[in-house]
Amino acid sequence: MNFDLKQFEGLKTPFYWYDSQLLDQTLQTVKSLADRHGYHVHYAVKANGNLEILRRVNAAGLGTDCVSGNEILQSIAAGIAPEKIAFAGVGKSDEEIRIGLENNIFCFNCESIPEIEVIDEIAGQMGRRAHIALRINPNVHASTHHYITTGLEENKFGINTWALDDVLKVLERTKNVELIGLHFHIGSQILDMQDFRNLCTRVNEIQEWFYARKIIVDHINVGGGLGVNYEQPDKQPIPTFEEYFKVFAESLKLRPKQQLHFELGRAIVAQCGSLITKVLYVKNGTNKKFAIVDAGFTELIRPALYQAVHKIENISSTEPEEKYDVVGPICESSDCFAKSIDLAGCHRGDLLAIRTAGAYGEAMASTYNLRTLVKGYFSK
């Protein structure tokens, strides 16, 4: 990615920088490929809830996948039609459920029997009928960091298959919910397509279990999870959506008239965003140098939380490369973006671009150390 430093003039670092053209190209690619298969894509707002991003999601014709009441409201503010909004999450509050019901959203992805009962009760009080999908735990291992795997029985997410008989009994006596779908999600940042094939196998088996009980739902939702190339973002700025959708077209056995839904987040926005930060000081260490920058894990927590790798570039310098630890100002030893990486010679005032920060950068920012939440800007 080429950074036009002129566009940064007058902007106070640190800040998030979004490549508008790449974002729109990615959205158009996703929509075009999904339409080819007749699939529905809901952008996962948790990846980045920036209002301008959601407006572009809406302009591309996608819906949203929300995990809070405020994400529902932000989606609606961006123009997303309520009938394109799915609401997931293991701990929906009563207030959030009411927000979903008041706005007549497409579906609640339910993760437990108590949740189904509470939604039924609140819908009854409001004189509404809630459309629900059962988020079923497929017990499929995903080749990813253990913090972001979600499809195993040991995870907090979803309803385990051994509880499904009890779920059906609950659905028989609830009067204000209607089962319209089955929902699955096995994790995030998945690059091995075999994981998704394994998911298809389990969904096919679970569909057979429901079919034997004379239940065919209208919607199957297989979540998201497609990963991106963090180490070489320019090699693959738009992820392999064609290969990803092809897995489901070939391996998933849909019933006649069933609609297939996806909840993609990171794969859509990660590569379009960078965190731009300024070098405050260069400090000499024993065998390397420290580039101390004005961004910290308050702006991008992934390296501290997941030991995630992000490509970092000195976009102000053409000097020979040297080894640096790139560290932030937060009073924690974990506030480190990278260790012993090669960067063009750094000096006070240089701008560094921390790449692939469009997902889970701005969305996970905090005010720890009483820092100010930084802004996101879009290229022209």
C-alpha cells in the first residue's frame, strides 16, 4: 500500500487510516461472489463499528451481524434495513432484546435454553413474535488462537447437541418465538479451508437430526471466520472469498428453498485499515533499538492480547534498515507491537504504519491511562 503523506497533514497521531477504495472493492467482491451463489452476507459489526464503514456496507447491499444493542442501533443509523440484521451473543440483556424486538430485526441467534425463555417472555410482554435461530455448537476444532475459537464444547458459545431434545421441548411450549434457522460459528482468523469443510460435514449431520424430527428451517447461518494475511498484507489485500464460498457450495447440503447466511467481519475490513503512529523517541538498547511511538495497546490490543503479528513500516524514511522493538507509551510491559523487526532507520517524528488494523483496532480501543479515543479517517 502506498501512503500519501500529504493526506496526513493536519491529522494528530495516532489515528486509524482507512483505504476507501480497497474497502469498497472488498465489499463489491464479497457481494458479487455471494450473489453468484445466492448467499446472504451480514457484516460482523464487532470487527469495526465505524459509522462510515457501516454506511459503505449498506451501500454494497450487505446486512449486519450484531452482538449488542448498540451495534443494532448503529447499523440502523447507517441505513441497514432491520430485516438484514442478525443479533448474536451469549449474554443478551433484557434491554438489548427489547431493542431487537422494537426494530423487528431479522433474527436472534439463541445460545441457551434460558435465553429462548427470556426472549419468549419479553416478546409476549411487548406483543411481538421473535424469529430465532439456534446457535448450535458443532464441536469442530478451528486452526486458530485458542482465545478466538468458538465451536468446541468447552467454549461458552452455543447449544451443545446433547441438549437439543430439551430445546425442542422448550420450543413446544413457547408461544412468542418462531424457529427459522440454525446458526454455527467455529472461530476467527481461520486460513485452513479444511476447517470449513469439517463444519459443513457437521452441519449436514445436524440437519439430518432435525429432518428425522420433521424439522426443516428456512435459514442456515454458518457464521464467518475467514482469516487474512497479516504478515504480507499487500500480497493478498482481498482475501480468498471465492475459495471460501466454493467450500460451502460443494460441501454443504442445503434443503430445497433453504437460504445460506454468512457473518464475515475481519475478512472484509482488516486489510483496508492501518494505525498511523509517530515516533516519539529512539532509545538504544544492548543489541537493538527501541522505537517508542505514541500509539499503544489502547489503540491496537491484538499484539498484547493474542501475540498477534502486524506488518509495520516506517513510511517517512528511506534509510537502511535496522532492528527495532516497536513499543508504546502505556505503563505495561505488554505494550509492545513487535520485537526485533527490521525498519528503515527511525528518527523522532517519523510516521509508522501498523498494517491490517481495520479489524479489532478501533473496535477494541480503550481509554486506559485516561488516554483519548483516537479517530478514524478515510482516504479520498
